[in-house]
Amino acid sequence: MSLLVVGTVAYDAIETPFGKTDKILGGAATYISLAASYFTKNINLVSVVGGDFDKKYLEILKKHHVNTDGIQIKENEKTFFWAGKYHIDMNTRDTLDTQLNVLADFNPIVPDNMRNPDFLMLGNLMPSLQMKVLNQMKERPKLVVLDTMNFWIEVAIEDLLKVISRVDVLTINDEEARLLSNEYSLVKAAQKILDLGPKYLIIKKGEHGALLFNKEQVFFAPALPLEEVFDPTGAGDSFAGGFIGYLAQTKDISFENLKRAIIFGSATASFCVEKFGTERLIGLSQEEVDERVQEFINLVQFDISLVD
Amino acid sequence: MSLLVVGTVAYDAIETPFGKTDKILGGAATYISLAASYFTKNINLVSVVGGDFDKKYLEILKKHHVNTDGIQIKENEKTFFWAGKYHIDMNTRDTLDTQLNVLADFNPIVPDNMRNPDFLMLGNLMPSLQMKVLNQMKERPKLVVLDTMNFWIEVAIEDLLKVISRVDVLTINDEEARLLSNEYSLVKAAQKILDLGPKYLIIKKGEHGALLFNKEQVFFAPALPLEEVFDPTGAGDSFAGGFIGYLAQTKDISFENLKRAIIFGSATASFCVEKFGTERLIGLSQEEVDERVQEFINLVQFDISLVD
């Protein structure tokens, strides 16, 4: 089934305790699309880049079954740029530089042939832009997933609440869930956030895994314990991409299948952090993905029967 | 099968964002024994208290199938006392007061009829005392589990390493694992710690669950997402108690059964944090325990078959 991804395509400069990079490929929509490509082959990407954007990256996306026709190229402007530095625990980072560039006046026009997706992933963007995309859909997609961040909760809460009320799945991290709900307990936070409209809430806890809530149920998937987290940039977006890619592949949006999608999303994210930026997400084999999913199964599955 | 628990029986005064207590029943061996009592009925406890220790607590332990004959009562001394205060995130606490009292010159003499246990749980104590207990065993128990803390890693590392080399399972928290191994990555830390002798390592991550390692495998169990963590005191010991209690009940020390034991331990610990101190661990019904274990199963189980 078709998947439409809307979000940033960017240049990132990253510093971790293991090294640093110059401008490399980044952006939420990039990570989402690459991750989704391991599960579904019908991906459309809507974004914006500047004239400085290296065309080889478009080729990489195309090789990953991503239709890049929806990426506006503004020849006289520059690509969105973010620079950040991670600390030893990899859970905290400092933003060193943010240059909005093309993003400052981005108007996400979805090409006509992309306005009828089965699945829609709204990557982290200004909430009013996410709403603009939603309003361009010819029919309500089967499933709409929205990602956002603390910044929009702080500066654009009204627009954000409007768009949240119209999506099926909201993905945010634990701190954002607390900020949005004003509840410290994630269980209480989840119930308050589900009251805002979405049927499902995914709370991402980084190295501590992810929680999936609906009003009656909760499911938890751990992150894979790794020898070394090399660079966490894009892990959350890779998770979301694997998640929605698996749903688009299996065409099943039951809670049971969302649980599976969370495991596939976690497996995809676990590759992302092994190298800088998108490097590890490019050109994975089906065997590598399957093997990683099997590692997750081994990590958490046990056999208890409570018949005494 | 018989279980011998050695560790502190104490008075605690606890302050959390939800309230505070005067002196209430506490101590590692107390939590361990109460938790284990839901799985095995043959528990011996070796510890020490002062003349100020309320005998009603001994009755509570006895009702939980705990033989308290190994608890030395020093009539002219006072019971070990700890006072602590938790912050809003419940992951950090300040120690407000520690009065060793009877613990200062504790000599753990294991009564003769308790020197041949099938399972031995060495709760957090000075490592030389843990060794003293181990040396009193007539035969090597089927399984020895040892808990310790950052303090002993810092002030008694040589004694600690000696006793660690002689146990089967070491349980510590994530910070302690990093301190003991000098590795930030828990995967690397685990491999270094397993090189010290134990066959299994359990790394407790509080609200983020627990990891079980042997040299080839890893298993992860989450903590149950709760509406409210009321008081985390004793959660780690309740976990250890449920863990070893389940093993003593099932008499199976395979990796597969250790995985199950971790789930039962996590379920038991999830009760502990719902009220102050040991309150919630006293008088649980089998139905409550089974129901909680079922919640864990629902929380993490999914069905993925990788046959494409």
C-alpha cells in the first residue's frame, strides 16, 4: 500500500564521544523513508531542500523505492541545517546551530498523484504545516501517524492540539508526553493524551524502549541492548519509519499488528544508532533485518503458563 | 526446596512526594523474604535486630512461612535504621540518616539446621559478612544469588570480588554495573562482570526494567508501567525475592526458567512500590499475583513469525 512521508530533509553536523561529521544527510523524512523502505516499496516523500543539496542523496532515496518528485528544490536557497553534540550518556544533546534556510517559508504542496495515500506519516514539522498536508488529502488515509517535539508543545500548542485531534497515532518521547499532559506518570499522561483524539499513543523512551497505548491496553518493546550507541540521531524517526512501513506492508491496523510494527520499528532503529547519521540505514539486507528482529524476539519472549 | 535469606531487617523512615512515614518495617532480607513467600513456603531468615524491634513484625514474617529463628535479637541495642527522601522522579533519593546500631558488629551465625539450603540469597551486606555466611554452608547450595551496592564497590572491592567469584547470580543496578566494570555500555559491563565469576548477571534498571545476562544470551523484562509509584523502597529486594522464590518453587535453574523467574520477580516488585514500605507485600492473594504476572505477559508478548 502507498505511504506518504512529509517532513524535513536536511544536512546535519554531529558530534558524539566517538567522533564528528561535516554536513551529512539528515532530516526526519529521510530517516523515516529509509527505514520504511525495508518493508514497503511504494513511498512518496514531500519535503524541501536548497540548491546546495547533493543530488546523490536523491539517488540513494530512489534506490530505496522512495519517489522524490515531491521534494521541492529551491536552487537559490540553502538546505535546512542542524548541528548538535551528544554527551557520554547519549541521552542528552546540545543543539550547536540551527539554520532553518528553506524551511523558514516551506509550503508543503503535495503533488496531485500523491494525495491519496493509504498511510500518511507526518514527520516533525510546524503543526500548521502538518495540518496543511492533512487538508490536501483526497480521502482520509487508512492511518495517519504524527510526530512532534517539545518545541511545538511550547510555542504552537493550539495548532498542535488541532492536528493531534485528527490523527490516529501520535509518537512522542517521554519528556514530551509529560510536557503535553502535565502528568509525571506516563500511564496518566497517556490517558490524558488519548483524550485529545488519537486512538494510539507511542511514547519513545530512547535506550529504554517504547510504550504503545490505546485506551484499554499497553504494550512495551525494549530497545536492543547494544555494545555501543555510536550516534542516536534519527533513531526516533527510524523507529517511526519501520513502524509505519511494516503497517503499510501488512495492511493491518489492529492493536496486535501495531505491536508487531513496534518491534519492527525498534529493530530498524537499532541499526540507525550503530553508525553516524543515515549511514547504517542505507543498503541493509533482508537477512540483516530479519536477524535483528529475531534478536528482539529472543530478548523478550518467555513462556509462562499460569495453569497451576 | 529450602531457601536461606541473609541480610538486614531494619526500621526505615521514608519521605516521598506522596507523604512520609515514621519508623516502619524495612531491610533487604525482609523484602526478599516477603516477596519469596508467594512462591515457596520453606524460608529461613538470618539477620539481627535490637530490643526495640516490634515482635509483631516477627509474627508477620512467620505468617509468610518465614522461620525467624535465625534472627538474633540484641535486647540492649537498637535496630538498624535508615531514613531517606525521594524526589519527584523517584529514581533519585537522599539518605537523611543511617544508624548502623546492631549492624555495626553483626556476626551472621547461621543456625545449624539452616546450613544446608537448596537456595541461598545473600542480601546487600558487608561483603566479608556475605563470605562468612557462604563459608558456613555444609554443601554448596544449588544456586547462590548475591546483591550488593555502590558503597561496597567503593570501600570493600577486594572482599566483594572474592565473594562475587563464588556466587551464581549477581544482582546490581545499572549505575553499580558501570562502577564495577568501568564500562558505560551495559552490554560491555555485563561481559566484564561475568568474567569475575558468576554465571548470570541481573542488571536492575528500576522503572526501566531488568536485564539478565549470561555469556551467550540476554533477556529483558520491563517494569510494569504504573499510574503512580508511591514508594520505591525495597523494589529491588522484592524483585530478588520473587526471583529466587520462584526458582526455589520450580527447582529449575536453566536460562529459560531464570527468564520466567525475572518476570515473577518483576511482578512482585510492582506490588511493592504501590504503598509505603512492605505494606503492599503483606498478605497478597495468589489471584493478585497471577493477575499481575498476566499483565506482564500482556505487556510484552507479541506474535511474529519470520517465515516470508
